[in-house]
Amino acid sequence: MPKLDWRRAVGFIRACSVGRWYTGEPVNRSRCLQDGCMDVDLLTTFGLFAVSAMLVCYALEEKSHWFVLAFAGSCVLGSTYGFLQGAWPFGLVEAVWALIALRRWRRIA
């Protein structure tokens, strides 16, 4: 079995995380920022917001029944993100979670 070169593996992971293929050279982050390869598009920002809102609302559900409703709404946002991004299984699961949370809210309120 060949020995794993950890520096090369870490360089590969770092290179892939900024959208570049591994070339054997260290990743120059300032060059990536100038080239625009670290730009975040609007859909990714929307997805980050949706999932962050789901996490916050889920953590605060015990404080008020309104957070259960907000969790259901953020699940709808997460579902929308999943379908727009092309990950339809994620969108479908989030839609189911939205229905479950909405049902819980109606039972609690």
C-alpha cells in the first residue's frame, strides 16, 4: 500500500474548497479573491440563511410556540433552496419537516 502524503492531501482539500483543481502548488488565497473564485452566489446565501434560521428556530422551540411556526417557515425556505439548487431529495425532506412542524404548531397553539 502506498504511503499517504498528508501535505499533498491537505493541499488537495484546500484547493478543492476554493474551486481549483490540485496542481501540486500551494493555494494562493489572495489570488483566488482577485480571480473571483471565492464569490458566493445569491442561491448559496439564501440556503445559508434558510438552514441557519432552521437551526436557530429549532433551538428556541421550547421558549415559545411561535418558534415552532418560524421553524416550519424556515423549513419551507430550506425546501425551496433544495429544489432550486437541484437537490430534490433535500427539498422533499424539508417540505415534510415543514408539514410536521406546522402540525405541531397547530396542536400547541
